[in-house]
Amino acid sequence: MRHLIVLFFFALFITAAAPSSAFARVKKIVKPPACVPTIAQNANYVGEKIPVCLQSFLIADQNGMVIDAKNASAVRSIASLTKMMTAVVLLNEWVDWDTPITFNKKKHLAYKNDMEWRTGEKIAPKDLFYTMLTGSINEAANMLVDATPYTRPEFVKKMNEKAQELGLANTHFADPSGLNPKNVSTAEDILKLFRHALTYPEIELALSAPSYEFDEIKSLDKRVHRFMHHTNPLMRQNQPFEIVASKTGFINEAQRTMAMQFIDPVKAERYFVIALGEPRGRDDYFGTRDLVVRFLERTEKIAAASQ
């Protein structure tokens, strides 16, 4: 009996001590994968390699010549960078900017209704265009595409035809919003798409706007006036470089993605950065920002070395 009592209290002691260690095991923080330094692609590479937690990236000059890159030809899901091609095809194939478009939840809902639109509310096409690009709202993409003479599969087919025309050999589109993980491309192809998209004034204005606001033509919830920030949070912060235009994206399969044009404040030259597969962390797109900052620091070293 005495042995049973001793075993009973010993078991109680073990049970009382166990939760802290067990809890620690359950709540163990999983560290992100280690950063892999960039691989220099240019003979003018100077300074330390840039370690960034990006699965794929490239930096190119204003003429599209790649200066530095990592896994730039790797095919990855691209999330809402897809919307740049959606915008290009819309401008090429559809010119009715005057007829308001009516939201239909059954037809247009995509993942979640970020704007909380109600069925029957009417929005001007131009406002939907900015909402799709500046605010990256998926419902806006669906509404615009459904207002064209084409079905969504037909429209997506035109997106893929345009990709072939632009020489985007490793790009394929599966839907107009970017929610489908089968929207895939490479950093190299996205650079071509981004540079082409910026040749359209409507796209350039939408991707360079820090914010956008508009009034709904018909509102059913008394929220007539709408306001949104650009989805690139770097545009709302002080940066050691000027952001000209950008498009962001995120789904779990793609992680964070970004296409951005920026200006070197010292040389006043424009560059492009395409970043794919940035882990979602506390500081949105900090890895892309860090890449740009370190690149600019490196160009200063190159300039100093040549003097």
C-alpha cells in the first residue's frame, strides 16, 4: 500500500511538471529557412553578396538588362502579379469605360469580399480598374472581365495568347485575379510583363498611385465613398529610394510577390526589382526593401571603385 501511495504522488509530480515542457514543444517557433546569398550575374559585381530570404529575384536597369539575379528562371506561382496581364488584355480588348458594372456576389465573389460590396451596387469601370491594380481587389478583376464580351475561360485564353506574343515562355495564366496557384511565371518573364504593362498610361497611373478613392454610382449600404491604400506598404514609409510604380501579390502557394520600379536617388537612374517567394512575416516586403537598399549601397561602391 505504501508503495502505491509513493507511486501516486510521484505520478502527480511528473504530471504537474510536464505541461511546461509539453507546451514548449507545441509552441516551438519554427525558424524561416536560412537566407541564400544572391548569385552574381554581372562581371561588375562588387562587395559582399546580398543574403535575402527570397526564393527568386532579379534587378534590372531601365532598359531591362539584368544586373543581378537569383533563380530568375525558376517557375513559381505569382499571385496578384497576374492582374498586370489582366489589365493589359482589358485595355487591348475592351473600351467601354462608360457603362457602370453591377456587383453580383454569386458571380464575382473571390475568396473574400474585401470591399464588402452588396449585390446590386454599381461601380464605374475606371474605379474598378484602379481598385484591381492599386488595391489588388479580386472582385474588381472578376467584375471587369465579366463585363467584356468574353467568358472567363475565353479571357484567360487571351491572357495566355498575349503572354506568347510577349515571349513569356515560362508563363501561364489560369484566372484573371491571381488567386489560382496555377498562375505561374518566372522573375525574368515578370520583368518583361511589368515593363510592357507600364507602357500603358492607365496601368502606370494605377500602379504609381499611393492611394485611390472614388464614389460608388449606386450604394446599398450608404458607404458611397471608398478609399484604399496601394497594397505596397513600402510606398507609405520613408525609403532611401523613390518608388515609381509597383504591384504586389500574395497567396500561400506563392508567398509574397512584387514587381517594382524605383529610382536611385544618387544617380537618378531607374531600376526594376522582381521578387518572388518572400516569406510572409511581421514586416511586409522587408526582404524586397532590404534587397534594394543593399543593391544601391553596392552601386555606390562600384562608382567609388571606378573613380
